[in-house]
Amino acid sequence: MKEIARLVVPALRWDHAHGFRYIEGRIDDALELGVGGFLVQGGPRDEVAALIARLHAESRAPILVAAHAERGAGQAVVGLTELPCFGALVSVAMVESDDALPSLDVEVVRRAARLTARELRSVGMNWALAPVCDLDLARGSARVGIRGGGSDPAVVSAIVAEWVDACQSESVVACAMHFPGIGRMLETGTVRDSASILRLADLAPFVAAIDGGAACVMVSPASVPALGAPEGAMRSAALVENLLRNELHFDGIVVTVPFDREPGFDAAHEPAHAIAAVAAGCDLILAPSDLAGVVDALTKAAMSGEIVISRVREAIGRVDRWAGWGRPNADAPAREASLDDVMWSRQLADRCVRFVSGQRPRVGATIEVVNVIHAGSRAHVTAFGDTLRSLHIEVAESAAPAAAERAPLAVQFVPDDTVGEAVTRDELDRARAVIAPATKAGRDTVIIAYCHPRAAAALGRDLSIVCAWEPTRAMQQAAARALFTNSR
């Protein structure tokens, strides 16, 4: 079947040295095969827009162009707006009321989704890989943590339903991730809880997303024996066809996790994974490393009967339907983000940053900054100092606090796990050891913790600690501004 390539979505990742030029051959091959879309990651706005315009123009049929968008369009494209992580967004959206029961500020969620969708649309993207519907349940998990909306199924359900609806109101497909939920997944990749617990809690946000009109659901590779998927969710017809399709009445696109970023998915085994996923009911294979090998394997499986032809046609039909729905319209160009949108996103980041203990330091004309960053981290924490300098503060950056320095000291703490709360005792002790001499000497000190709030709190209540969630540029800037506002 020539059209079977419509079931595959290759990834196009920008390279700092070569841009998109190094994958010109891969792009040409994908267009020739007639793939169903592309996952585009990284690159300056103008380069990304030019690439996507070419993809839409040269594809034989409408395509879906995806981006990782959990933190806004700026997560995928340099020059677009980066928003706080989902956990931080929810912390702001949940408002305490007089009766002590929190209420949901719907507009915060909807505006974040609308801004994300509009900016994706402005560069030709029509598919947002968001929102995360997983509950934050497994303490120490680096899979969900700050990426999720919390542990309360009712709260997360309400949040994702609003996000999905607002995103798709801007003609961008929303993707609910990662069915049936990885909030309880162990390090072995297995979810070992009863079906009743999973149905009452973990499935609730996905039900809300589907009821809210989600056009796409991403299925995880986790083993979920209680729901009939011991071999992995995306390989299980019991989970995809029976539970997701028949019981939950979902008729949108079912997509796999990105193959090229999933631990244990090497190129040699991708064809087998792809065949099993499509046979189980998945419509799209996302980001395989070996594009030609996966397409060839799917073609042979369809010809041999290993994959039923009707299953392939149904999948192609769904891809065509939603790609056509989200196709760029030259007569109705996407709305650009306004200055008001940009200022709102900055204010949102400011609201997410908060002191978990202590008071803000008395910052005058000078501040010393020391970075305590896990050796394996690729985080760049230059935006914090740059923002302070833009506020006319003299910043002295050093590897360790200067013994004779009397200016306030800010320690930027970036542990290995910035997503969950599995911060090791050694990491905590290292951060405390750096700041202890300055605190003892009577200097104003503060730790900027780029991690889960519960991990930040573990540094100790005797210190001044600011939780900035994660070391993105937007959150570093907000953390710097937090030193000059009232503590929360």
C-alpha cells in the first residue's frame, strides 16, 4: 500500500551548527514517501516557519505538523513564548476561596492554551503535543512530576478539559498524553495497580479530555496488566481498541510516544514495535529513527495480513480528517501573539515563582551568584544573572562564595531530577554547604531551587528558598524578578 506512509510522522530536529540543512535528504525522502506529518523541534522562528511552509506546500496531502508544547510554543521554537510547566500553571489557576475549598481560575488555563495554539499556528504548526493528563502520584518519578497538574483527578480533569477546548478553538489539534496514565509507573515500566483504582483516578483526566473534544490521544508504552496490557499499552488491542475506542468512545487519532526518545526503543526493534502498535489500533507512529525501515515493515505487514487492511484505512481516514481540519488557510492567517500576551506570560511566570521558606534578601546594588548544578545537567542558567543586570544590579558570578564578600548571595540549585522530587541527599547537602558559611557570616542569602516544590522544601525551613520549578529561561527571569517583590 503506497498510502501506508501516512501512518508515520518523522521528527525533524534543528541542529545548532547546521540548522535543518543536515536533514535535507531525510525531508525529501519523507515527502516522497507521503508521510502523515512531521514533528519539528528547535530552531529560530523564521527558519522553522520557512521549513513548515515548504512541508505544507510540497506534501501531496494535508499533513499534521507537531511540536512539544507542554510549556507553550517557546518550548519548541526559539522566539515564541515559553510558559511555565503544567504543574506551575495549575498552582496559579487553583485559587483559595472563603470556604477553604479551592476554585479553578479557568481563564488562566484557557489563555495559556490559546496563546500556545496561536503561536504554533503562526509558524504553520497545527498539532500540539499537550496537555499531560498523567497524575503526579509516584513520589520520585521523573516521568510526571511538574509536568502534570497534580494528584487530584478532579482538578486535573477540569484543567485538561479547558486546555483542550481552548487549544482546539484556535484550529490546533490537542494531544492528551500518556494514556492510560503513567503516574503510577515503576522504574520497570509497569503500572501495578488494580483496574478499579486506575479507572477511578488515572483514567479520569483522559475521559475529561475526550469529552472536551480532544482530537488526539498519545498512548504510553507502559505495561498495564490490570487493564489487559501486560505487553505495553500501545501494543494492546484490549487497551486501545476495547477501552479507548469502544468503551470511552474515542474516534480521534491515537499516536504512539516518540520512538526516538523512548528508553529501550532502538532502531533495530522499531519495525516490530510499529507493526504491533498499528495492529493494536494506533493510527500514527511518532518519530521513528529508521523512517524507511518502519514504512517498509508496515507495508509488508499489511500485504501479508499481519495488519488488517481495514485497520490501515481507518487510520489514514482519521489522519486525513484532522490534517485537513488543521490545514493552514491563507485567507485566514493565524493571529500573532500581542504585546499584551507577552506581558501576561511574564506575569504568569512571576506568579508561579514563590518563596517556600524564609524571606527575600535585601538586594542592593550588588549580588553574588553561585551555581550548584548537577554534573549531568545540560541547563544553562545565564538568564538569571542577565535579568539582574537589566535591573541595574552588579552581578558577581563565582564558583564558590567569596570569603570577603558582604553582598547578598544567591545560589542557583539545579539537581539531576528537575521534573520529579527524587533529589538526592548529596545534592541537598551540597547546596546547603555552599550557602552555610555566608549565612553564618550574617549575609543575606537565598537559594533559587529549579525543581519540584516538595524537593525545594527539602532543603530546609531554616533557609530562604525560592521555588522556580525548572531552569527554563522564562523561570530564571521570573526568579530574578522575585527578589524585588514581596515574598509569597
